[in-house]
Amino acid sequence: MNKTNYTMMCDFYELTMANGYFNSEMKDKICYFDVFYRTVPDNGGFAICAGLEQVIEYIENLHFSEEDIEYLRNQKCFSEEFLEYLRNFKFTGDIYAVKEGTPIFPKEPIMIVRGKAIEAQFIETYVLSVLNHQSLIATKTNRIVRAAEGRGISEFGSRRAHGALAAILGARAAYIGGAGATACTQTGREFDVPVTGTMAHSWVQMFPDELTAFKRYCEIYPDNVTLLVDTYSVLKSGVPNAIKAFNEVLLPLGKRPKAIRLDSGDIAYQSKKARKMLDDAGYKDCKIVASNSLDEHIIVDLLCQNAKIDAFGVGERLITSKSSPVFDGVYKLTAIEENGQIIPKIKISENVGKITTPHFKKLYRLYEKSTNKAIADLLTVYDEKVPQDEIEIFDPEATWKRKVVKDFVCEDLLVPIFLNGKKVYQSPSLQEIRKYCEEQVECLWDEVKRFENPHNYYVDLSQKLWDIKNDLLKKNK
């Protein structure tokens, strides 16, 4: 993406608080914030982390222009000393984050920000906006990809996305989640994602008749023919005319068609009839692509009906995550530093789900050696060492649920991205992120990947961290 200055894409309260910290001599107080989410979209078993690269670009380009400062001056609520401070504003702290493509679970930090109060607080809105959006779309796409059971998925949603940037970055996230291609040309150009697309119904309508439209398309694109066959009647004209066009244009050239596409009607029924017609005509290698308001549930239903579909184009229900359109990531203070000591902070609520886990933490994933399957995630205080031979883990809400884990390997999921304001992370290519995502999802048990009533994957707290949290709850009740 072309780097845009999104510094002013912030909630106004981040600026009023920043001015307040500045004028309370708290601007340099070191604090810690966790980014985490509370519930899995679609009641699924896990989500997919995406959007880190855009956060990195934002941090590297963070600055206030003279026009920004003049706008803030006109709001008449900021001190001149604070506005002068903003002229040289930049992020000088530390950021640790989970790699893009990693399966993530509720209430565990996917990013930790350590920095001066103004800096750490200020980046909240943009960080949440990017991580929430792309993680939502990557998660939805991964569900759709798994529903397709190896059949190709192409992202078709640009025209239904919530604006141009949502279309472009949504297609990027969809590729991370497992989509093989996108119809969004800008995403293809910016991120080297394969692009796909052939014709709309208007192409067919432009010509005197359907057969003429099909034949002309075959003449222009003989090496990449996919015909949309539902403009008039799939089985009475669409497929028969496609076969005629193949016979009259492609065969004399020694070419073969790639596919036909179904975009309306009873796709399961049509696909089975179309498959037989194509096979009988000698086109067993011609694939059938389906589109039309698809999602993971419709795809599962189609496959249960033995629909003869080789690939799916998925649009509006993917790019908007229509069935579960909000990723509820939040940005919460968990600690401050005083006199060189880290002081844990907790937010308490009558809504138990909104109680935070305090302190500067580390996040580990435990894998079973014999299967390479993920057992559980473990949150610890930053300075704890995880035993390498045997460990007892327990449910932090039902502490009597305990398990002794042996023969495991332990991975630290939070990697340093920025240290003292300098990027220290080598960003992988989007293709590498996509492959990593596929590998990491494979490390989850099938029970966690169920669409209905998935197994509850545990995010446990170390005993030390649980004690700290429990003590703070008692102290502040």
C-alpha cells in the first residue's frame, strides 16, 4: 500500500487525554496496554490474527503535520505547549505481537504496547481498527475455506465492502485466511495476490444472443475461458451454448475451456445437470464454479447435496463477515512503571467478561510432541520461566479443572516488533503469512475447528499470574 499518514485517525479522547497527561507531568510515565478480543466470531473455536503489517506502516509514519496542529489549535481545548510537543511526536516504545496468520483465542493478548503514556494511549484507535477488521475477515475466510474441503475459494466482495480500503485490505486478509485469489485488482497489484475475473451478465446482454457472446469471448481469451451461463437459462441455453462455443471456437484451435460459472437458481441441481451435459460433450476437464451470496453454511449444504462444484466465488458474506460483523478487540491498560517497578493494573466490571488480566505478560502455546497439536495457551508474568519437562495447567475460571502436561514443546507467541521505537521485526511476504496460517490451523485439533459447538480451547494463567489477578480483585472489590 502507498503509505498514508493516518495520525489523525484517532478518537478525540486520545488527544484530550494526551493533553491532560502532558499538563499533569505524566507524558513520560511508562505504561503497558494489551490488545485482545473477547468472543470468537460466529461462535467459532478460534480466530485468525491479521493486520500487523498495516500497524507497522502506521507506526513508522506516525507524525503530526502543520495542518493537523492548526486544526487542533482551532478546537480551543489544547495548550500551546502540548501543540508544540506534537510537532516532534513519534512512537518511541516497544510493541510485541502475535504473527499474522496465527490462530488466536479470546482474552489472550495478540499485541502488547509498552511506552510513554501519551504514545502508548494514542495509537489505540488505529491499531484496533486495523487488527479488528483484518482479523475478522481472515477468520471468516478460513471458515469458508475449511467448508469447501479443498475446493478453491476466490474473494469476490469489493462492491459490497464497507468502502474502498475495506475492500483492498479485506481481500488481503482473505488471502491470509486461505482464499486463493481475489477479484480486487488493487489488492493484486499492491500485495501480489492472484486476481481472477471473466465476465458479467452485461457482457452476454450486449450481444445479439448468448451464443454470439460466448463465441466472441472464446475468440478473445482462448487460453482462459470461463463462461457465465445463467443470464437466461442455465440448462436450456447457457450450458448448451457454452458447449457450442467450445466446439466451434476452442476445439479448432486445440484449446480447452477452463470453467463455467453458476450465479443464481438452484445451484446444487444445476451443477449436477451441467456436469452431465459437459461430460457427455467431452468436457470432463471443464470445471464448474459457483457464486451468489455464499458462505460456509451454504457451501456445506451444497456439498452435502453432492453438488458438482469445483470452486466457489464468495463475496458479500465474506468481505463483510455478514453473519458476525464485529470483531470485539479492545485495548486495555494492564500495568504502569513506578520507580523501576512494574505495577499491575486491573479493570473490574460486574460483567465478568470485561474483567481484564493484569500485568506485563508472556503468551505461550503448548504443543504435544507426538502429534504437533496445540494443547492450550498459557499466560504468565513476563519474568516467569515455563518448565520444559512437566507443567500443571488449570482453567482460570474453574480452577478445579487441572491437567498435568508432559512431552510438550513451548512456543513464545509474542515476538518483538518495535523496541525503543525502532522496527526489529522482519516482515514476511503475504504468501509466507498465508502458508504459515495454513500450517498453524493444521496444528489445531478437529474438535476446535468444528463450526457447531467447537471444543473450548483453554487459555490458562500461570499460578503466579492467577494469584496476582485474584489479589487485585479482592483489593478492589
